[in-house]
Amino acid sequence: MRHAACLLWGMQNEVRVDLGDRSYGIRIGSANLARLGEFCASQGLTSACLIVTDSNVNSQYGDACEETLRAVASRVHRAVVPSGEKAKSGEQLFALYDEAIAAGLDRGSFVVALGGGVVGDLAGYLAASFLRGIPYVQVPTTVVAMVDSAVGGKTGINLPHGKNLVGSFHQPVGVYTDLSTLGTLPDREYVSGLAEVVKYGVIWDAALFKLLENNVERLLRRDEDLLAQVVATSCDIKSQVVHQDEREGGLRAILNFGHTLGHAIERVAGYEAYLHGEAISIGMNFAADLSCRTHGLAIEEADRIRRLLAKFGLPLFAPDLVWPDLRDAISVDKKTIGRLPRFVLADAIGTVAFGCEVGESDLEEVWHGLGE
């Protein structure tokens, strides 16, 4: 197990993302949303602010977020986008540009992304592209965002052809996580996010994977002490990967374990039938079987991955989808080169390889095998 800096800030954990002059902290605590303004001020952010959130999160936390920011920012404006993956669109992005103008943002202003992965990606790309780049702060409110999408600087939108085909790398000034916000997540969304935590155990940290295996019930109960440990460990892992490969030139590709097929499932199903983590769970099950077939992963290890996903109540197959449609969707995945997809495959739990080519017959046979 490899460790980055994990510090204590008050009663909160802080994980550092070390990227030279683009370094930042990930603050992880509970019941701390009221201190968001203080955090922004500590980062020198006191000018005009645009909060970007979605309709679900806005009703829960929009007022509290705006109140704490009004204590430090010269102006605060709030923009609300629809909830769901379809909000990661060019239409919503251009609507946010209008909101940024209405808010009077200039190059000294900042954006706050309050919500899950969709809001973080969309608001992050707004910040990356408006006036050629202004600061932003990630305030994740879902498990997926806390452990994955809010960290590392990937921002972007979807096209009708596939996920995340337009975007840029734009690191946040900081990530401010309030674990209490997970208490209002619907069960399905909460469990969906745990798929990304399982991913970190598979790609990097066998001890984390074992911790998850031994504490399924506590995690399903949303035990905040355990969640603090799991979120901090996941962010720690991602910070190390991003430190070594900020722009996905090599190692960072391991974070896509299960995502090549997972993104195809989301697209073919219309971004509605399967939540992101559910699609990634199926993708990880697929990648585990591919790893056994072509990469030497022990069957017992693949079974452990499958059992853990199932214990969390995550799906392992998508019986309503057909392989030709999925294969076409994989062809436009940004990790595909010359229509040949590249997969992340496991050597063992805790160790993976990236950029792996797999034969067409293996891909199709493994897919059909999942449904048997």
C-alpha cells in the first residue's frame, strides 16, 4: 500500500494533491458545510462567486451554501441545472456561460461546484473555459464525487456519441467534503458510489479491498467514521496517481478499470436505466473475467470482486443490452485507438495493467458469459 500525505485539519482529514503550483487540499469532515466560506477565504477567494448546483442538491443545500459564501464573497449568484447525466451537455454549458455573465464574473472570480459528479464535471469545465480559466472549488455531495470525480481536475461534457468527449484538465483550488451530505442521498445513489471505492481496492490497495469485504454492513448503514476512512483512503490513492500522471499519459489510465464497458452501458441505455456506479460495477465484473481469460488473474480473485459488488447490491450484468450495440459504443470511447479498445486488467487484487488489447472473440464471449 502506497501513501500520500494525509493530515489533520481541526477535526477533519486533509489529503494533499501534490502538483507543484497547482497543488491543493481535500478537506474531509462532517457537518462542516457552514465553514465553506471560511475555506474559500483561506484560498484567497473573496470576489464574485457563481454556485453551480442541480435541482435535487439545491433544495437540500443551496441556501446553506449561499449563506456561508455571502459572508466572504463580494457577490454570490446561484445557477441550478437539471439533475442527471443529461445535464452534462453543450446546451447546459452555454446556459451557464450566460449565468456567469449575469453574475458579473471576471478573472478574479470563482465557481463553486455543489453536487455530484455531473455538476462537478460541468461546473469545472465552465471554470476551465470561461475567460480562458478561472478558479473553482469542488463541494461534492455524493460518494462518486467525493472519492473520484471531484479529485484530479478532469472536467467536461458529453456528446450524443459518448461520455466525456469534450473537456479539459483544470485543477480545483480545493475540494471541500461534508460527509453529512451523504445522509440525504437515496439508497440507490449511495450504493452506486461504492463501486468506485471497490475500484480503488482492485487497482491499488488490497488492504482497502479487504476492509470493504469485512465492513459491508457498516458501509451500508453509512457509518460516518468508516466513511471518513474510506473516503480519505480513496482520495489518497487518487492523489498519488494524479501526482504521477496528471494528464492521463500513462498510469492515470488505471483509474478507468471497469469504465470502458461501463461508459458504453451508460450511453446505450440512455443514461437513465443504469447509474454511473451501476454501469461501472458491470464493467468491473466484465474486466475481472477478461483478466482471468487473458491476463492471468486467479479465478478466486475475480470471484472476490464479484461477491463484494453483489454484497453491496450492485448489478453484475445488463441483460437488456446487446453486445453489438455495446461494441459500437466502445469504439468511440476516448481510450480507444483505431477502433481497438484498451482495457485495464488485473494481475491480482491491488495490481493492474493498463493499455491492454483484447481480441474481439474474447470480448464478446466474456460478455455473453456474464449472463450465464
